[in-house]
Amino acid sequence: MNAGRVVESEALESALSYRFSDRELLWRAFTHRSSIHEKTSSAAASDNEQLEFLGDAVLGFLVSDALVASHPDYPEGRLSKLKAQLVSASHLHGVAARLRLGDYLLLGRGEEMSGGREKKALLANAVEALIAALYLDGGIEPARRFILQHVIGEAQPASEVALATDYKSALQELAQSRKLPQPRYAIVEEHGPEHAKTFLVEVRVGREWVSRAEGLSKKSAGQKAAQEVLRRLEESSIAP
């Protein structure tokens, strides 16, 4: 591996918060078939299509696992909609753009000239291939951390934010209708490494109605805490 590639590898590994044991596997994830077909000198032994195939499966499993863990009360249909948005090409393109993965793609001359570094499909495929490379190099946990941080974490689609807003709004409206104090939210604790933090959020409605919940973001933790207080209020015998 030449000196320039080593520098690029270190920059990418820094962005990913992961150091590859096999950097050739990392670069295979960014090798488009056009660079193989045109026999470019920088091309790896094979392109990233098989890694895309494997990464798609790993991504689907880990997103499903995370959604079931964070939303145990959601019906299958609701989980499926969230999953579909998280694994969509549009969402993965956004992940790639934030990480500037297009800068690392190995493309043939024709693909380069046609703007391949900005193409949604190529970038989404590169994210899937990268997930497979992480999985093959370090096992399931590096792949899980990447997905939690970059695919599900702060990069969550608008639908998940909307779900949080729904519960908070519903709780606020119910508290108002019952002449209770407005909900107050506070971050009680945050722990874990910077790239995979967990937040503990508390919501209070007066003195009696209190709940705490953890989440991979402040919004998701607040949503779950609000949902619990909302459920208890709705089941209570307090009259409006």
C-alpha cells in the first residue's frame, strides 16, 4: 500500500473510530467495478459487490435488532416502516455524505467523469460494503457500533424524531387538559464513548408523575420517558 493510501486509510479510520487489521479489506469496500474493468493501477483484486451483498444483510439484521430493543411495544408494521427508512438508499446516501465517503471511492475513468462520487446508488452501496468490511475485520460489534452511531443515531430519519414529538406533544396536551403542570425534561446521565453514548432522560409532570428512560439520543430517551408517563396518566382515574 502506497504512502498516500496509508494517509487516506488513517483519515477514514479516524472518522469511523475503528482501526482495520486488514486495510485491503477496507479499500475493497470502496472499489467500484468500473476500476476493475478498466484495469486501473490502484484497483484492488476485486470490487465491492459481494461486500454490498453481505453488508445489506448485516445492516438489516442490526437495524431490526436495535429497533426491537428500543421499541418493544411497537407492532411489526411500525417497525417495518422505520427499518425501511433507515436502510433506504436515500438515508444511506446521507450517511455517506456526512462521512465524505465519496472521497475514498476507487472509480474507473468513465465513472469518475460522469460524477460517480456523488451518485446516490454508489454511495449507498459503499456504506453497505463498509459495514460488511467492519463485520469481516472485527466481528459484529464494530458493525453494530457504526450502525448505531451513523445509521440510527444522530442521523435518524425524520420519522423517528416525529414519533418523539408525538409522545411529547400528547403528554403536554393531556397535562393541560387535566390542569396539571407542564412536563419538564432533564438529562440525568450520559455514559459511554463519544461515538456511542447512551442518555438517561427524566420527565416530570408535577410531583407524582415521573419517569426515566434511556436512549441512543436525547430525543429518543425523552420520547420513551414521555410515553411511559402518558400511559400511566391515561390509565389513571384522574378526571379531566
